[in-house]
Amino acid sequence: MNNIGHYIDKDSFIHHLHPFVKNSLFAFVFMLSLFTNNTFILFALFLGILLLGMAAKLPIKASLKTLKSAALVMIVFSLIIWPFTLKEGSVLFQIGTLKVYSVGVMYGISMSLRFSNIVLMSIYWMMFTSIGEITLGLIKAKIPYKFAFSFSMSLRFVPLVMKDLSIIKEAQKSRALEIDKGKLLDRIKKNVVLLIPLSSRSLGMISQIATSLESRGFGAMNARTYSNDRKFLRSDYLVLFMLTISIGILIYLRVNGSIQITNSVL
């Protein structure tokens, strides 16, 4: 069974952190990935995410395989486009009239790392934080309960849709529909037949969820109680302190222009 992207209950330091801290870790990686285009900082962040996954006792090899399949197109696109379009730095070599610039190559690598960091951290975040913890963490951040619940439900909904899509694909293959074969346009046309049953199934699930929430009086009362209201521990405060210090240092370096390889693009 493939548990990549699904919550895995482990006895680890990361799993025992407060939900607010776990959400803060994800937000920190997401913002830092967008905050700088420095190749070395983004690569260090990528290694840090891998160490975080190891500390949470998550399947690293399987997650990297998932990252490869999810981010391969964006990585290849970045490595091909940016070296030719970002005309800064020295010319490394020339292909006909097209010149490859050093800063363009570094920026292409940075964009690949930026996308990889966000995708990999999203995978790990979902694997060491349950849906209930995500909701609780958002509420502790003073996010309105309805918004927090809707966000967590959307995260719960995505793997269900992907599972249904896999089942529908297998059903179509059993009917001799070769979805993954043929030219690109033919494959697109074949995949269209998956949309009708998938849409029908998704609308059915949405209707069931809406009926269930309505029958339980969702939103009828503003005051709420929680069965798993966690308290902050020393380890939580320590991680939050380290994140705060890191953000302060990065803001200082960004203001002074010390962590950018180029200022012409984000």
C-alpha cells in the first residue's frame, strides 16, 4: 500500500510537536522557497527537508520517487528555459544564435529546487500531520473555524479523488482502453472519458459531506470544544524560537541584497 502523501502515525520528535508548530514548519519552508532565489540556500533547504523527513521516520526513497514523478516536468522546463531567457552573467556557451548565461543556469537550478522544496515539504507535512491536527493548528493561529475546516476537508478530499481516478483508470483499461499509449493528442482524448465518472463520483461525495454536516448542525453554535486540545511544550517553543530567529536573519540578508543571485526576477 502506498502511504505517500497520507498521514503515517510514528513515534518521533516531529510527530509529537504541536499542530501549530507543524503548520509553522510548512509555512516557513513555503515562504523561504519563495523568499530567495539563491541556489545554495535553496539546496540547503532541500537537504533540511530530507533531514526533517528522516527525523519523522518517513519513507525517504518512496517520497523522492513521488517527487520525481510530480515535479519532473517543471524541473526540466526550468533547466531548459531560464538559461536562455535570463541574460545575466557571463556566456557559458552558444548554440547557434542562442546564448546560455551563467546566472540563467543558476536561476534555472534555483527554480527547480524551489518547486521541489514546496512539493516535498507538502508531502512530508501531510505525512506527519493528521487532518485533525491541521485544523487545530489553523484554529490556534486564530483562523476562523469554518475556513480551517474547509481547508482541511479539501486536503482530505484530494487523496480520495486520486484514489477514485486510479480505480476508474483500471476499469477503463480492463475494457481494452489503452489510456497511456499513442500520440499525445490521442492520449488527451482518451483521458477525457475519465472526467465524466470522476466528476459524478466527486459530486456524489460532496453531496454526502454536505448532508452529513447539515444533519450534525454544523455552524449552529459559535462556541466549540475539542477532544484533542494540545498544550504547548518546551520543544514547541524551542522550534518556534528557532524559526523566528531564522526568519529575522533571512529578512535582514534579503534587505541587504546578500541572498539573491539576481534581482531582475523573483
